[in-house]
Amino acid sequence: MTAQARRRFLFLQGPHGSYFARLGGALSALGHAVFRINLCGGDWLDWPEPAVDYRGTLHNWPVFFDDFIVDHEITDVVLFGDCRPHHSSAHGMAKIRGLRVHVLEEGYIRPDYVTLEEGGVNGHSRMPRDPTWFRAEATRLPPEPVHDPVPSSFQRRASETIRHLAATLLMAPAYPFYRTHRPHSAMVEAAGWGMWSATRNHERIRSQRTLDAILPGRDKHPIFLAPLQLNSDYQLRVHSPFRDMRAALRFIIKSFAQTAPAHSRLLVKRHPLDNGLVAWRRLTRALARHYDVEDRVFYISDGDIATLLPNVAGAVMVNSTVGTLALNQGVPVAVLGHAVYDVAGVVHRGALDEFWAAPSAPDADLWAAVRRVFVNRSLVHGGFLSEEGLAMLVENAIPRLTGPAAATPATFDNVTRIAHWR
């Protein structure tokens, strides 16, 4: 490798687990220089190689980060999620210095893909929302590849999350000013998970009873699905008009009560990674009672979203990637925030009040074009939750990280990025 081709990568916080360490090792083996800054004990645990520990305040972080990237001649920054306070600041400083910033997130299209996009993801993505652009781009790209399913284990995710939280708690004195980007501390989250684990089997039974009661009558009583997002999700906190999921749920139930056909039903579903700190069942019931639709609004805390979607008349969400799962099955989708898949002809573009009575199916050809562009430009095949998936992610991310810089689409007007709040 020529000196010109060598790059100098700085890794910040990644997904819980070993992925960033593996990816850094693979880049190092190819002759690139790799650096890491740990912000907390969980970061230290996930990166066994030498790294720099930042123990200062968020206030002093921009100066520290700028000194680091200049002193070490960094060319590329790699991070998971671009809205965390440290990451948002680092992204801005890197942009000033002309560095490439590679942002990973859970896949826009699931399962079997992870998002890896240069410059930003989700609401910060440079991808247009213009259907004409997607159709034209898709004609220049190869067909979407066919893959075998990527193995995954929820137990693996749970164990890696618990290990990360435990290390963050135990090593808190070493990082005295670190504050998680999540709404609650690691200790509080751990307590929530403990409470949830104790009631999980009971909740699974209650959820199945609810589904058994309402699914058989879906022909006479169409069901709309409202999948909850995590309160810690920056998709919700930054890329929507809602401060948290409670406010979004209230908005959805209020709209349903006031404008949905009287024979329709609304099914609220807990996020599978919710930490149990919010009593969503109780809140759903209280809101339904307040808006006088207690007999038409239901809640489940457990269930396979992929098998549930074919049974619903439409799905309403802030901007969850459940939307792409629904679109894959031709289910009408309404989004309330800024979603990367919020393309006219793919999702409902009117007011939510209009959606309940006339949910229109997505344009299948247009959605196929959008998917093809996403897979080619923004996604890598693999997953975080198995050895096979991690190996795929490392192999498939390398060309994206080391290839030419991504060009901003010439047709993209920043004005189109402004979410049309409903």
C-alpha cells in the first residue's frame, strides 16, 4: 500500500460488543493507522487494544478532540450514532477540519443490514427524499443482491449490553465526568432490566392472549399498529417534534380517537429493547380511557413484528425502522418525524388524521428503487448479533471506509431535509 493510500482512522463509541475492535484490527492489518478514544468503562471493555481515555468534561471535549485529530493527522472518524453529545461535537469539528466521518447505525432496512453512511445517518443523511431521483439512480445500479439470513441472537445483545453497563458502572471513578447519552444512568437502566426480566414470561402470555382476541376479527375491525420507540432513541429526540415517546403515543391515540373509523382498532407494541422504566401498558390504558377509546386500543409487550405486520391495515410511527419492515410487506405507513424512507409514494404524506380512513399501500416499484439505492449507498450486509454477522460486517465495511469519498447528490436541496411535521 502506498503512503498516499494509507489512512488514519479514529474510532469513537461503537455498538456494544466487539465490532469496532474487530473492524479496527482489520484496517490495521491492511496498513492503515487506527486510534481509539474511550469515553467510559464500557468503551474500555469493548476495545482491548491500546487507546486514549478521555476523562474530561463535555465542555472541554471539542478542544481535546480537535487537538487529537490534528496531532495524530486523522483522516477519518468512525462512530456509532451521530447525535450523541460527544459524537455531535466531534462530527462538527471533523467537518471543519475536512475529515471524512463514517457513521454507523442500526440498518435502515432490517434484518441483515447495518447502516454505514458517510456524513450522517437518518435525519442527517445526505440522501434525497425525491422519488424521481431514486427511480433514476436505481436504473444505474445492479439488482439488490439476494442473501441468506444473517444469524442473530437476542441473548447476545442482552449480554453485551449488560457487560457494557456493568463496566461503565464499575469504572465510573476513572471517567468522572462521563454522562450517558441515554435518559437514565447505567444503574437505573440495570434496575429496569431486572424488573422487566422478572415479569417477562407473564407479559409474553398476556400479549399472546391479546393477539388471540383481536387478530381473528381483523376483517371487520381493521388493526393499526403503533410500534413504540425507545425514549433514548435520537431518531425520536432529535428528528421529530416529540421530546419523548410518551408525547408521541398521546398524539397517536388522540388522532385515532378523533378521526379513525369507529370499527377500527389500534395496537400499541413495546420496543423489544425497552428497559421497563416506563409503564407503557398502564400509560396506554390511561390515554385510551382519557380519549374514550378504551375498548378499541390494545397493548402488547411481546410478539414477532414480522409475523404481526401482515395482519394490520397500516402502521403509524415516529420514524422507526419498523417502517421499512412494513413497507417490505406492502403495509401502508405513516411517519410523524423525519425518516430516511419518508419518500412521497412510499409513505403517507398527508395529515395523520387522514391516514386512518384511507391508508394507501406503498408504490412497490418505487420502494424497490429506494431499497436498491439504500443497499448500494448506505448499507452493509451483516449483523452485530452473531459471529457470522460480525465477520460479514467487517469484510463488507472495509471497501466503504477505504474507498473514494461519497459525493453529495447533485439534486439534493437541503430544504428537502426539513421534516414536514404532521
